[in-house]
Amino acid sequence: MGIPADPFPLFQDFAHPEKFVSASWLSARLGVDGLRVVESDEDAFLYDIGHIPGAVRIDWHKDLNDEVVRDFIDGEAFAKLMDARGIGRDDTVVIYGDHNNWWAAYTAWVFELFGHPDVRILDGGRDAWMGEERDTSFAVPEYPSQNYPVVERTDKPWRTFVDEVRDRDEKSMLIDVRGPEFFSGSENELENDRLRASPVLRHGHIPGAVNHPWGDAVHPNGRVKDHASLATAYSEVPANAPVITYSGNGQSAAHTWFILRYALGLENVSLYDGSWYEWGNMVRMPIDRT
């Protein structure tokens, strides 16, 4: 690990406190050699109206996904992206974003698939930084290539595919992190343009899933709850059996994955990134609304 962990008291009870940083810790270290800050948002244009000084942008949709195959980029493309952003294999990478770090957590999860040694999340994301009125910049930094090595993506053990979800062991737990209206399938009755434009043909949840909305892990301001609160919120989640998270498109499920893995220390937790967008559109796939 390149840069010492944030000693912020909240993180010290976490299983992996080194995976979280506070805005104050990050602010004091901007510009330090070996540190790269990455902004990854749902709304990629937010970066253009002000970002953490020195931060580079990684657009989850455009930069991390294959242009043809419904999959993530391969090792060669990832190395090329890292070189374009001036990120080295030994760098400490701190990722933050909008929507309570949904897409930032998703981006961090992809970094994990490539085995990047030190990737962390800014607690509270973009809102935490802006809410504290810390410095922002409009400048788009250009860093020299760090000759990032080509490392092939390793999907296991952090990624689960649809066939594995369908054939999962009865001892495993499948967690749907969407809101209860999505879990029950009642969201299709709501009248608003966003939901009418949903790409999902059917509504409900995967049979056998339990509903633990991603918000169980954070305060209303998006900051992560303390360990005791997290342990209570996820008390029924088994510590040793396989746990799979999913959401609409995987983004909020990545946030829950990060919390379960690094705050609570679950060793056998994976993300079904196909999530409901895949399951809800597949022919002859069962759904549940109870």
C-alpha cells in the first residue's frame, strides 16, 4: 500500500479501514506523489462544472465498458485507460462521485477485478466534498503515462453471472438492494417519465432474494454509518455463506458490495452486475412479487 490509511475514528472499526477516506484526509494530501483521485459519476458532465483539484474523470459507461460486447474492457484496454489518466499500478487511487458514490463504487469494483492493489472510496462522495465547501477546479489535468502493465481481468471471486444466480446453492443469500417499491414490482404503477422509459420489461425481484436497500448502509447525507449500525442493519446476512448483491444495473449493488466486503469484512460476497436489467428482460426467467 502506497499512502498510509486515513486514521479517521469512524473507519477504525471497519474490517478494512484502509479502503475508506474522509474529505479532510484527502484535502490534506492532494498533489502527493503516488496519489490519484478519480471522479466517476452517473452524470459525467458534473466533472465539468467543478471537481476536486487534480482529479481525473473516468466515465463508467464510456471508459469501462466494451463497445461491442455487453462486458467490461479487457486488460489491454484497462492499461491504456490507466496510462491516459496517469495512473500507475502502485498508485493509491481514491474514487468519488455523485449519487452517494454508486458509480464510484462500481468503478472501484472494476479496479478490483483488475487487482489494483490500493483503491479507496471517498466517504460521502462528491456531495461530501462540495458540502464542506472545499476547493474545486475546472482544470482537466494531464499526467504522463505510468506504463501501467497489462493485467487480465479476473472476474472471480467478486463477480457472479446469471446462470450462477439461477443455479445458486440454497445456503447462499441473494440481496436485492433496490427500494421496496422496485422489489415488489409496484414501481411500474408510478406515473413519471423516468419509470415509463425504463428498459426493463417486467417488474419484481429474483425468486428467493431478500430486500436490503442500499440506503441501509448510509446516513441521509450519504456518509457511511458506523460499524455497529451496519452490523445491525445486515445482521441476517451470513458471514460465511455466499452472498450475491444485485440492483437495477449493478451500480447501487456495487455500493452494498463495497460495504459488505470492506466495512463488515465478508469474504464471500460478489456482485451480479447483470442485475435486474438482465434478469427482468430474459425470456422464461421467473420473477417474484411477494
